[in-house]
Amino acid sequence: MVERHLPKVEVAGSNPVHRLKYLMKKINISSLPHEVLSIWKKILDNGYSAYLVGGCVRDILLKRKPKDWDITTNAKPEEILKIFGDSAFYENRFGTVGVKTGSTEESLKVIEVTTFRIEGRYLDFRHPEEVIFAEKLEDDLKRRDFTINALALDFEGNIIDYFGGLKDLEEKKIKAVGNPEERFYEDALRMMRAIRLACELNFEIEEKTFLAIQKNKELINYIAYERIRDEFNRIIMSENAVRGIELLRESGLLREILPELERGYGVSQNKHHKYDVYTHSLKSLEYAVKKNFPLHLRLSALFHDIGKPLTKQGEGPEATFYNHEIVGAKIVKKILERFRYPKEIVKKVTHLVRHHMFYLEIDKVTPAAVRRFVRRVGEENLDDLFKLREADRIGSGVPKAHPYRLRYLKFLIEKVKLEPISPKMLKINGYDILNLGVPQGPKVGYILKILLDEVIEDPKRNEREYLIQRASELKNLSDEELKKLAEEGEEKIKKIEKEKEEEIRKKYGV
């Protein structure tokens, strides 16, 4: 029989002032994706209870698009498999069956259907020693991490809330279900998740829950680095990334997972910096977030000065950090490899940290030096390197992200990348002119310059057949006539090159 009787529901506290008015109404489930509704209804039609549960319910209430959809039911895994046949698969021992929908949308490709369950002892602070299937929805919800994730939605649109999740949603609070220490002992990654949710939702972590994180921070060492990395990525990719790093530090988790970063806390710098190393790193990350930089640049901004605490010499305005970029690159490589980042991310971030201290004296630098710089850092890395420099500067407390020196360097780089206008661009050369019977000497050069001028006027003329024919005509002119035409062409070329340079100067304001 399909369960239609609703358990007693805690809506949002007894005080009407604390109630979310929109939560007093039923959720219009017809607005949910048809893939979800189809699977949900099929379970109900087969005589079982079924509810939407967890993060998707939370996101529906917050008017956010769910990243995944979960259904919980009293049907056992073998019964779920029977209902959905070949579209279902069961590859774990935790009661979760995946049902393939055929959707092309990532969040809807597979809907997870999990049997009500309670869990046995946790020996590794991550996975239960055994999973025991339950008969009641309440038993299933009480094992979940946070109250805002322990909400359920029935097929009639009613919100089921045993643990005050609606009130915590209203108050923008991350609060553990029941005893927070027990929840973190069950899964230590939940400590990272609390901070990640606080960042993504812009919520506060409830006091007892945060104190439990501080008390049990060492448990995070039982969690695989890959799992920590995934939560960390979501923290720094959120709009509240800086607050997230601070919460990690205040909770003690930062010292456990990234002691290299916390090492910069309170390490003063020199006259070129307004903040200590740690604060400077966070300010640089803040700029990267503001500019919506991708993951590898946010990591680079956060870690670019991670070598400073180990290289500091002296105190006060004249303190130095020689070779901190070299030391830092080695540290960053170890960190990223420890967290099993993809090789491409490791390579990019390490390279940017290694080269972030680039410096060229603009009044002395030569085109050759600029070319060497481009070869050394890689043309494909220039844009990222300049963005990292912007974050570094703003993180230092200076007002301008694009100073004259940086703009002038960009101008020089673009200038040396311009291909010089020369006879080498032509589809014929001096030997072709000699083969036409033109004697060796200045006349060959004159003809090539004249041809180059004509090609600049009309690039379509740069065809070998046309150029040979035109050179045959020009060879009959006197040396004086050719010289005059060549000089006129040369002046035009100089004018074009000057115009291009001025265009680049204007682009960078130099």
C-alpha cells in the first residue's frame, strides 16, 4: 500500500515570527523534472513509500537548481531493481540503486533511489561497518548530516521535517542532526562539508556544530585526500571562498589538511606589503574570486607565496624572501599531488607559482630579452601569469591591478610578436629575380621592395605567378627609377609599422 498518512511534521518552530511563509504552502511538484517524477511515481504505484530527500529538497526550498536528485523508499534494493529492470544498477552495499533516465542533463542522468536505513558502527570515520535497512522515514532522516539536509518531500508536496531543518533554513544556519560529534564520528568529511555549505549558501555554522568540528578536527586525517580535495575545490570556487579558508583555519581543519598555508599566518612581510603572508594570500584569492577566475588561477592566487615563511630573512621593512617562488613551486607541487589533482592542474599551478615574480626593467629591456621571457614562461601561460600578477598586487594592498610597468610589458610582448614587414613575406625571393636576368646588385633589392609595397596595398597580389610577371616588367626600369619607387614603398612600410605600434600603445595606455 502507498503510504499517504503523514507523520507529525515540525514546520518551523511554534513562533510564527520564525516561520518561512513560503514554506507554509505545499511545494508544486508538477514543476519538478519529469525524469524525477516518473521514477518517483513508479515506486509509489508499486505499493511502496517514497520521498524526495536531502539536498534536492533543500535547494527546491531555496529556489536553487538541485545538482542531484535523491529518492528514499521502504522498498529494498532487490525490489527497486525489479521495478526498473535494465535501467537500474546496484553497485554498492549501502542500499542505493541508480536508475538511468536517458536524460542528457548531468544532474538527471541517474536518479539515486535508496532504501530507508540506519547504520551500524563506524570504524573508519567514513563508512559504516554495516547498513541496516529501516522501516520508517524518521529513522532514515536521523542518520543524515545536517538539519537542512534531513528534509523530505512527499508526492503531495508536503515538507516533512523532524529536526527543525525549516527553521534552520530560515535562520540560515548549518546545524548537525542530533549530536554533532556523533555525526562527525560517522563521517569526518562532514566537517569539511559544513564549511562548504556555509560558503555556498552563505549560512552560519551553529555554535555547537562548530565547536564539535574544532574538537574533532584530527578525524579529517582518516579521510581520503581526493574527498577532501573535492570539498576544498567547492569552497574556493564559491563566492565566499575567503570566508571558507578562514573557517577552515578557525576550526583547526586548515592545520590538518594544509599546514603549509597556515604557516603564513602572522608572518609579517616588508615595505612592499600591507598584510602578513596568510592575509595577503587570502586577499589575492579574493581578487581571483571577484574576477571569476577558474580553479587553477584561484589555487595559484592562494598558494603563490606559500614559500615565503621558509625563505624569510630579517624582520621589518627590509625583510627579504629570496627565491620564495622556487621554494613555493616545490611546496605547491607536493600539495597538489598529495590531493591527487589532475596532472594538468599540477603543471599549470606549479608553473605559475614558479614564475610569478617576473620583472623586466622597461627602460632597459631589449626585444631579445622580451622574447626570452616569453619562451621561458610559455606564450600560452602569459594571460594566466598576468592575471596572477593582478591578484598578487591587489592582495598586497595597492590600489591598481594594472600598473604602468605591467601594461608596458604587455605592449612590448605584443610588439615583438608582430611579424616584421619584409620581403621574406613574398612568395618569390632574390634568386627568382636573378633568374629573370636581373644582374646581381641593388636592383634586385629595389624590385623586391617595390613588390612588397604592392602586396601590402593588395595582399591578393602575393601570388608567385603575378609577382614573376610584375618583376619582369620592373626589371626594364632604370636603377634611378627603381630606387625612387623602392624608397617610396619603404616610407609607406615605416608608416604602417608605426601605426601598428601606436595602436598597441593605445590598447595598453603606454
